[in-house]
Amino acid sequence: MRKITYFMAIAALAFASCKSKKSSLEFASPGANQAVLKGAQVQLKLKFESVSMDSVAYFVDDKHVGSSTDTTAITVDTKDMAYGTRNISALVYNAGKPDSVSSTFYVVPENAKNYGFEVVNKYPHDTTAFTQGLQFADGILYESNGRYGESNLRKVDLKTGKVLQEIKFDEKTFAEGMTLVGNKLFMLTWQQGEGYVFDKNSFVKESSFKYENSKEGWGLTYDGQHLIKSDGSNKLFFLDATTGKELNAIGVYDEAGPVDELNELEYIDDKVYANVYQKDVIVIINPQTGAVEGRINLVGIYEHTSAYDNELNGIAYDQAGKRLFITGKLWNTLFEIKTVEK
């Protein structure tokens, strides 16, 4: 352990001394931001302008993974690496003088399963509802709708689309995703840096919570233990379900790399279903690993979409009836669908 710590300390000093210099080195393998399947072996190899060198030390996420005294590659196994961005670097010594180079690659999961859909039922949906959050509970829909000056929180009758209860927000509030935790309703705002907690029955605001590393509010769901929040990046943030305090985060990746702009969320049978902003797709995420395990293609489900502010957004699930509902911003229809594996 002491030997490793000493080696890392020396390497850190060497890297620091190289930062002010422009390196002529680059990685030949893996390519910058190359996707590497988890469990595969990856070769770390540099392009050398000259073979005049004493030794090369290779690092993955600042951990020393091997050294070489010539230009041959070293092989690293990715089976124990987490999904996501892995930082690689090399420290090259030539006549006792160090030079360094850095790059990145992605560790990615296997290809996600692809699903189509069948429409089971259609229900009316308010065309003024800029849907940001959707949940089915107590036999009704809970819906949060956005836009400045138009944001609201509603209870809606599924079959008729009739608004049963509603509170409207001031012009400074842009409502975003929401979810239920017992008798509490947690709702995000977009760029105000905080979320609100309401009594589920009365819609009386009880408290608020501040955002931390996740600066914006997009989607929100509950896994029975934690709130899970999206912020338009490829990350899911896990929050304390009582205080809203941010606990940790995980990156979301499919076989091609990071899946950005995760939007409205729903927790279904131990998976997180997520809309992807401005795409007619729902990704099915393993919340333990961040791997996208499924992809529901919803292209063509709604015929009246426009080029802007009219996209798919809104997922709700009836756990008792095993019914999956989806809608979009300003859509006139809420769809009950069944997924069909391709």
C-alpha cells in the first residue's frame, strides 16, 4: 500500500509539472470518447513521434494500471469498471524528463432491447396543459404543467379529462416534474433552484427544498425509498424523500454513450422510465447501474405535434391495473399503451 501511495504521489507531481507544456503525445487507442462494451478488454496505446523513451506509465481514473518500457500497448479489463466516462492518462519519460497525455472513453452496456407500442385506449387531454409531471394514483391523474404565467398543479379525471382540483402558480414559477410520497406531493420548478412539498389532498404548500449539484428541475419520481430527479443532463439524482436533500447521482448510458436530456420520469417495476427531450422515445433505465436496458419507440403515436414545445412528455403507471399512460405537452390525447418487443 505504501509503495502504491508513493508511486501515485510521484505521478501526481509529474503530471502537474507537465500541465503547463503542450504535449506532442496522443492516444492511438482507445479513440477519444470511444464506446467500449463493459467486460471487454481495451488496449491503451500511444502514438509516438519518436521511439526515444525510457518508460510509460498508464492510468485509468488516476489509478495506475500498468507500465511499459517500449511502445507496445497494455491491456486493461473493463469488467469491474462502472458505466460512463473513464479518464485515461499516460506519463512518458524520455531522458528522465516527463511528458503526459490524457483522454477519455466510455464504458457502455449491451444493446438495449427495442420496443414498439400498441394503443389500448385513448382519453381526452387538455390542450392548454404543458405537461411536465404525470402520475396515476387514487384512481385519478395528478399533473403538473409548466410555462411562466401558466403553471399549475391538478387532479384530473382519467376518463373525461375534467380538472377536479387545481392550484395556479405566480408568473415567476415554471412548474416541472412531480411525484407522490405518501400524503405528500413533491414538485420541481425549472430554474428557480428549489422544489415544493404540498399536502396531496388539499394542495396546501407545506415546505420547500433547495437544489444542490443538480441546478435545474426536469423530472421527478419515487422508488419507494428515494426521490429520483432529472435535470436535463444524462444524470439521475437521488434525493432524501423527506427533506429533498441530494444524496448521490448516477450517469445514464446506452450502447452508444451518455443519454442526455432525460426529462419526465416514472418508476415502474424497479426501473426508471424516462422521456428524452424532443424525442419520441422512452428509455428504460436500471437505477442501480445507469444502464439503458430498453427503448420504447413512440414515433407516430401523435399526429399533431409541432416543431417546438409540443413534444412527448408525461408517463404514468397504474400499478394495480398494469396500465401505462403517456401524453405530451399541449396534446389533445392521453394514450394507454402496451409495449411490444421487436
